[in-house]
Amino acid sequence: FGACPDCRGYGVEGVLDEIDDITVFRQRACAMCDGSRLQPLAMKLHFLDCTISQFTAHSVDDALKLTTRWKSELQDAPLTFSRRAVAERVVPDMLQPLHLLQEIGLGYLQLDRPTRTLSGGEFQRARLATCLGAGLHGACYILDEPTAGLHPRDTDRLIAMLKTIRDGGATLVVVEHDTDVMREADWLIDLGPGPGAHGGH
């Protein structure tokens, strides 16, 4: 609903350039939304003088600090009754996913970063945070090396999140080569005896 009608929420548009009789296709920011990916009404929405575009330009870490500050300042903010009712419901809902993304080691990511630009490990960890927030009971998640690209200091936080999802009633099957993650597994499935055509038995 909030997506720009011209670029359909991608924020970019294709452009054909003629350079020395060669046609070059390139992308540039959408002329209608200026790369914000939002339709005109959504671009005008703001909360405490911050628009959606300004908020999503923050990293997860910075957005979490800002949202935490908003929550503490909410009582003194000059809001009408109806706006205060919305804010008191929305701000806590914003805090949970931001906190989960930070816990999984993705605090450095900008909120407006397109999913297609994430590494495999970043994408899987972001999905893990979503799963944890959803609290699905009885689901089975299959993860392919979620530690890929993860700084070793964040491995413990990833393991803690995997255990939280497990303890919530879900099953996780993790393909992983990180020894710290393997040591924490309830079960190890070792496919061998060798690699490639020699494995899988």
C-alpha cells in the first residue's frame, strides 16, 4: 500500500544511455520517490519530526537508540490523545524486531538496505530474527551456514537465538562447519565417509 506506484517499491528505475553507438542499461533513483520507495502520502508521514525515509536511513543500532529514546520521551511529547494512543502501541512494536536484529549481530545494517544485497548469512540471520519474533510453534527451519560472514564474537549470540527458537517448540536443521555451533547441537548428523561422490552415506 505504501509503495511508490512508479517503481513499485524498488526505489530505482532503468535508464538506457546511448554512448558511442552502444546502448547501456543502468539504474538510477526513481524520479517520483527519489529512491525512498514510498508513495507520496507515505513520504509525508512523520513521527516526532522524523519521516519514514529518515528513520529507515538509520542502521539497526542507531534506529534502536532513537526508538528507545522515543519511548522514554513519549509521556512528554506534544501529541493529541489519538496520536498518543497510536504511538504507545507502535513504538514497542518497533523495538522488538530492532532488538532481535541487533542480538543476531546485524546491528550495522541500514534499515533501507535491499534484501537482494545481503549475504547469505545476513539474510538467514535476519529471517531468524523474524522467526523468533513470530514465535511459531512446531515449525521446522533448515539453515545453511548461518555463521557465514558473522564475526566470531557474535557466534554466541547466534547460538543463544537458535536455542531460544528451539526452546519455543521449533526444530532447526543447521548445515554448519563452525565448531562452536556444532558443539552446541543436540544431535550431529555426519554425512560421509568422504566429500562429493564419496559422501552422503
